[in-house]
Amino acid sequence: MTRVLALNCGSSSLKYALFDGEQPLLRAEVERVTDQAAAVTTALDALAAQGEAVPDLVGHRVVHGGPDRDRPARVDAALLAELRERIPFAPEHLPAELAAIAAVAARWPMLPQVACFDTAFHRTLPDVAQRYPLPDELYARGVRRYGYHGLSYDHVVHTLTARVLGRSVIAHLGHGASMVAIRDGRAVDTTMGLTPTGGLVMGTRTGDLDPGVPLYLLAHGHDATSLARLVQHDGGMQALGGSSDMRDLLARRADPRAARAVAAFVASAQKAIGALVTTIGGLDSLVFTGGIGARSPVIRAEIASALAHLGVSLSAAANERNAPVLSPPGAPCTVHLLPADEEAAIARLAPTA
């Protein structure tokens, strides 16, 4: 069995897990990270203190792999240079992931490292889903729909199988949120686009905006830096309700601002599911994953409340206890709950590079 250390760096967190083959040996998480290299070094120290041997390889979640990366890749100088060029597409994530790779290389210079790309899962998107209505020269420069949360979606498809999913929408709902339409186990369309900022209303990210909004703001005092701050950190539920934490917003729902933020999140999810279903010609299954998707019966119920015309219904008891299957027996659409496990996807995919 190959021992894989899976590192999942967020913009301000680090999840890591050690696997023997696909069997997890340990898992841990570091929150409120401001220095990813230091956090990774601390994690490696913790593994050594527990007596764990050096793994056979280290697999990393890398958010953006570009238009041509459709599978994991060994980390080398050429790949690192390529990833540095991609930073403008995912400025909140790629620098942290590059710092993690550097920290591992500093500790174990000869140990193989593998990049597992979130965007790789979406490389099956048809041309009509990838292209924006912009000139060809911009498409050639990489301005296209990439899609994200691919490792989470890969875990769902691998675990539940393409046969069970059928025509499916998978909803990864958390601080960052997106959805994907699946047919025959492959991505057909997705909500995030060029960057992880587009699509659904999120914790601090705006999701989709009329292109006229940033144009207006640029003409009235904003520049690229302040716009980036606005759409990535000061938008979304934070802007609408004063908090990016769904638990806090639900607890304060008597406050009209909090209620407005929850309603906006639910409405954007409902609209996205309806749109994605049209791309796959029906809905055999709906899967909830991600922190909110797997842990909030209230949000799942409210999203499902507008989807009866698609065959979606929830068993109140199953939903309340976070059961693996949330729909009642015989429902036209099977509703699944599967906690996200990007580390398991990394452990499975990294040895294939």
C-alpha cells in the first residue's frame, strides 16, 4: 500500500490526513491560518511527534490547474512555474498551496509531491459550457469557465457511482459554494466560472454579478484592488446579513438582515439547481455536500421546498438526523447526503500521477 499524506490548503485553513492506500490513519485540521508554510511545518512536526514514518508521497489540493490539466501531476519546476502564472485566476488559494508545496520540499527534498487539481474534474465540460461570449483571443488566453470544488465532486461520484447518481446535481454548499450537473459520471455544467468567485451567493463572495456592476464601480472610485476585496471578502452573506457564518445567520434570523442573507443563499441555490437540470434533461438524484450541505437540515429543507416539480422531496426525520438518504422511499429523485472528503480523493488520485 502507498502511504499518502494529503494536504488540503484553504485560504485560511489547513486540513491534512495520512492514508495507507485508501484507509485513513489520522486526520487533523488547523484553522485561522495566516502562514501556510508555517502551518504545514507544524503539521509535519506533529506527525513526527506521533511516530509516523515519512509517507511515500504527498498529495496536494491545488485549486487551479489551467485548461489542459485533466489529471493529477507530479510537482516539478515546470509545473511550479505554470501554477505561478495561474495565480491571477485563484489569488486567494494558489499562493497558499504553493507555500505548502515549498514547505514539504524544505522538509523532504526528495519526496515525490503530486498536485491534484480542482479544475481537472470539469475538463469534460462541453464547449458551450466552457466558453464565454467573448472574442476567441480571450479564450485562447485562458478566459473560460473552469469550475472548482472538483475533488469534492470526484469523491461523490467515486463513492456513490455514476450508475446510482444518473442525471445528478451535486451541491457543495459551504463558505465557498458551487454546484455541478453530472451525466454518466461526468461534469456537464457548473456554477463557478473563471474564478472561484462566480456562481452562487457565498459567505463573503458575491457570486454572479451583472458585468455592469464592476464597470460602474470602476467609474466611481474603485480600482482593481478594491473591487477584488469587495467581491471576494466584503460581499455575499457578509454584505447582506453582517456575517459569513450560516449558523450565526440562522440563529439571528429574527433580524431582517440575517433573514435576507439566508433567503439570498437559498434562492441562489434553488435557481442554480433549476438551471443545471436543463443541461442534463432531468433529475435522478440530488446530492448535498460541503459544510452547510452536510450539516444544515434547515437549509436543505428550504432549498428542496421549491423543487417538488423536479421530483425532490425530503423525509423530515431523515433530514433532521443527517441520514445518508434524505428522500422518502419511492421518490422520483433520490436525495443523498455525503460529507465532503477532498483528502480521500487526494489519497486515491495522487498515486496515479
